[in-house]
Amino acid sequence: MKPLIDPCEVAFSAIRAQGPGGQNVNKVSCAVHARYDIPASSLPAAVKERLLALRDSRISQDGVLVLKAQQSRSLEQNKEDALRRLQELVDAAAEVPLVRRATRPTRGAQLRRLDGKTRSSQVKALRRKVTD
């Protein structure tokens, strides 16, 4: 089961959006910075570790994840978008990665590989200059 984000743990701050939008973009603060403190959150410890181990520039040294949402002209829609993206990040971190077990190639695979190498070396030998 994937852990759910508690919206009370996310701090939102309204900022002015970037990009086109005419006068509206200069007057209205409809973009959102969502700050999520990973170490202080109610997530399971394993999920916190995997989140903090991500090489993501949005996670600060203190473990605070900052997401910026500015797709919509509505503050509420941008908040929902930030929460959705945060939940996607947590869902991805909640999946336990499979541990790779080292395996060896089969004997048949090894022989096929060596046969291919022999064949290609013979083809290349035939391309050389003929010397008597």
C-alpha cells in the first residue's frame, strides 16, 4: 500500500507566475511553491530514506522538497497540481527496488558468442591483402 500525503504537512506560498500572461501575470500571485519537510513528515522511514537519497535539485540540504506549480491561472488548481506531483514522487519512492541477483551466461550462450567472434575474425581475415 502506498502512503498518502497529508495536505496539512505541506506549506503553500503564493508567488507570481513566470512566462506569458500579459498584465495578469504581473498583478496576480497564482503560482504556488509547495514545501514538504521530508524528515518531519508522517511517511514511513524507508520511504523517507529513498526520497532523501534521490539526486533531485528540488530537495534542499535540510530535506525540504520544494515544488513549483504554475500551469494554471487558478491558485487552487496549482495547489492541486503540486499535491498530485508530490504524491507521484512519494509513490515512486514507496516502490521497493528489486535487488539484482548476479547470474552467469549459460554454456550454450558462451559457445554462441565465441562462434560469432570466430566467424567475424574469419571474415576480417579474408579482407586482408593476399601474401604469398
